[in-house]
Amino acid sequence: MPTQSQRILVTGGAGFLGSHLCERLVDARHDVICLDNFFTSQKANVSHLLERPNFELIRHDVTVPIWLEVDQIYNLACPAAPGHYQYNPIKTIKTSLSGAINVLGMAKRCGAKVLQASTSEVYGNPAVHPQPESYTGNVNPIGPRACYDEGKRAAETLFADYHRMHRTNVRIVRIFNTYGPRMHPFDGRVVSNFIRQALRGEDLTLFGDGSQTRSFCYRDDLVEGIIRMMAAPDELIGPINLGNPGEFSMLQLAQEILDLTESDSQITYRPLPPDDPQKRQPDITLARQHLDWQPSIQLREGLKATIRWFRSINFEDFRPPTPNY
Ligand code: NAD
Ligand code: UDP
């Protein structure tokens, strides 16, 4: 049976994940409002949707209240790359907190379902491996990553409290490192940096000794997980981990990208940034059980698609959002 069309707000909808989510929702014939201040994204990410009658774009900052009538809200607005969120850390934490308060207020008023894009960063530099949702984390509250990590933790608190106090219909997903086409080529994240550097014949900048690990999920898998979480029964508020359990060291990632791009670039070592987590791998037992979800695209395949997209773009068309890349 076709699902009923919903009025859906996607904050941060012009970003890397948000733009793909908007595409999926527009294709499913929902009425989609994309709200974004374009801090870390480009209008070009959603320009192909502007002619669709069920898509609207609003330039707005999520820290400022806005009056809309909607049935569902996906709250993705927040800079996500370390270089982006550390550029103006006070603004970052305001975005998480005021943004959460504003979308939760809207959800309470409209009786809407609201999903928070939380992060594996709530686990900080984890002492438990892999990380299940029950692990409460190891975050330095005053370090350079805290504006993001603590902002996202406090946003989870607000979501849980609105649910307890007002029975607001909330969902929390904890997203692990995700990559794919439409990542900003100058966001400073490891996948975009390595691919850009490899394609331009520049040295790949490997931080530390490259032994730190991450688990990379392809964009399409991740967005499917988010949509399933929104559609899940109301009792399932989360948090639920979404990510690909395949774990790789940054040295392995660099070698894989050099191999796939057939680049002659060398690897150059740079100091490890403070508080950089040593390892990260999602335990996705809950997502498997409750959402019947698991990633289907493995790293090599996802990297090939991402590299194809990076080859297709003109880097000069992208304005670096911050000098940190
Ligand atoms: P992104 O930077 O591409 O997207 C974020 C979007 O939010 C951008 O379009 C940006 O312009 C917008 N934005 C930022 N501040 C805003 C504000 N104050 N008001 C309105 N819009 C604002 O990053 P992404 O990777 O697409 O991340 C999307 C969400 O998913 C973020 O909330 C991020 O924390 C979360 N997340 C992403 C990952 C990942 O690996 N991609 C991992 C964990 C969590
Ligand atoms: N990293 C790296 N070179 C780069 C960018 C990042 O070696 O040019 C490392 C970084 O130190 C971290 C990992 O890659 O250990 C992932 O970094 P990213 O910024 O993509 O995301 P994080 O998971 O740290 O938020």
C-alpha cells in the first residue's frame, strides 16, 4: 500500500546527507521543506529539486524560531566536519541546542514526529569497543571537539526530556562516519581530503601514525536507515546506532584511495589533532533487530562511486566554508 504523503521539514536539507534525504522524500511524493543557512553546503546540492512541485527551499538559521505546519521533522542542521564545527565553536553549540529547542517546540505544537541526527561523537574517545547505545561515552567537555560532542549530547537530552515531559514523538539516531557523493570537497574530512588530494596529485595528509580507526558507511545506506527510523513504531525513540561495522585504519584508507584512484601521490604525516578518537566501530544489533537495517555497500564499492563523483565535479565551483581543510 502506498504511504500517505506527509509534510516534512528537513533542517540542514541542503547538506551532504540532507540533500540526499530530500531527494528520497521528494521521490516518495512527500511535501518537503528544506531549511538551510548554507554555512557548509551549496544551493547546487538541491537546485535539481527546485522544479519539483513538492519541494520548497528556505534560507533560514535553525537557531532562530520559525513557524511551519509539518507532520515530520528531520533535524540535520549542524556543521559536521571537525574543521567546520571548530571554526566557530560557540555557534556550533548554539546550533545544536537552540536548533533542538526550536524543532522540538515546533513538533510539540504541530504534534509532529521529530528525528535528531546525533552522532558517534557522543561516545568520545571510546573505552568500550565496538560501541553499543548503552555506552555513555568518554568525552572531554572542554576540548576542541566539545562544541560538537557536548552540543549533540545535550540535544539528545532535550529530545529525551521533551518525550518524557510532553510525550513528543521523538527519534534519535547516532550516525557513524558517513561518506559519498556530494560531500563538500573542502570539508577537511578524511575521505574528501584523501580523494581530492589523490586526484590532484598532492600528498595525502595522514594525521598521527594512521593507526586510528573509523568505520565508514555509504550515504545511501545511512539515509535508508534514517528513513526507517522515522517510520518505526512510536515506542522506538532510540538512540539507535547507524553505521557500517567495517573498521579500517586511516593508513588502510589512504592506501585504498591511492589504489582506486591510481594516483602517484605520496603520504605525508601530520600531528594528530587533540582528542582525536583512537577507534570507532558501531554495534548495530539494535538497528538490525528493530529496523531490519544493515549496510549493504562495502567500503571499496562506496569509494569507487565517491571517486567517480569527485572526478565529475569542478573543484573551483566549491567555496571552502572555512579555511580548515
Ligand atoms: P553537512 O555539513 O553537509 O550538512 C549540514 C547542513 O546543515 C549544511 O547544509 C549546513 O549549511 C546546515 N547548517 C549548519 N548550521 C546551520 C544552522 N545554524 N541553520 C541552518 N542550517 C545549518 O554535514 P552532513 O554530513 O550532511 O551532516 C548532517 C547531519 O548529520 C549533521 O547534524 C551531523 O552532525 C550529522 N552526522 C553526520 C555524520 C557524517 O559522517 N556525515 C556523522 C554523524 C552525524
Ligand atoms: N584525518 C587524516 N587526514 C586528514 C583528515 C582526517 O588522517 O586529512 C584523520 C583524523 O585525524 C581522524 C580520521 O581521519 O582520525 C577521521 O577524521 P574526520 O575528520 O573525517 O572525522 P572524525 O571521525 O574525526 O570526526
